[in-house]
Amino acid sequence: MKIILGADHGGFETKEKIKEYLLANNFEIIDAGNLVYDAKDDYPDFAISVAKRISANEAEKGIIICGSGVGACIAANKVKGVRACVCHDVYSAHQGVEHDDMNVLCLGGRIIGIETAKEIVLSFANARFSNEERHKRRLEKVLKLEE
Ligand code: RB5
């Protein structure tokens, strides 16, 4: 599976470690930046870039990391077709995909440690939408807002 990563300065270090981890776990990675640490960069630039590429089906899933995950999540959810959420626990990371078809995971590089982040990311990456009737019905109600 192909995953697009993005991060500002608040998430840069975590992104680099997560990239290495996902590559070691045989995922294909597109790095949407920032490609260097820049204390003055802005999270919307990377969040919107990842979100637009998810919306254009360049990859199935995206992961955006900023300081808290919050700004990235707000920005990404403005893009049609993107269902982003901050998840700092493993249960939400897979259940969000299984029930809600979440396609972008947002993390706070200043909030969680790298080992927890790795578990969350793997749980998100390996999860699949359940396609159960009740979840499809609920998702359709949400998707109607994009019409
Ligand atoms: C950057 O300092 C910080 O505000 C940003 O990474 C993020 O946490 C916003 O939600």
C-alpha cells in the first residue's frame, strides 16, 4: 500500500522516523514534505498537499504530523474526499478506518512518543473499511455533505 506523509516543524522528526518504520514494513511512501527541518514552516502547506493528493487518489492513505495534530486535521478535512482525524491511541486508529473510512491519520509530534506513534501508524495502515451495512449507511450520510 502507498501512503503519503507530510509534516511541519512540529512533526518533522516524527515523520522521518515513521517514514523509516513504514518502509521497513514494506509500505510504499510518498513524502510530501517538509523535506528539511524548517522552524518557520506552516502546517497547512503540508496538510493541504497530502489531502489534495489523497483526494486525487495518488495514494490510499495519508499521515500528517504537526505539533498537536489538530491544525493538520482541520486543514485536511477541508479537502473533498478526505476523512482525517487525530488519533493518539491504537483502537481509534483502526476503528476509524473500519467504521468511518478514515483515510488520513493526524498525529501530534509533541504529544506522543515514537513507539506509540509506530503502533498507531501500523494499526491505521493495516486497517480496512468493514463495508458493513450500518457503517456504509452512516458514511453515506456524512458524504452527502460534500455534494
Ligand atoms: C507549530 O508550532 C504548531 O502550531 C503546529 O505544528 C500544530 O501543532 C498546529 O496544530
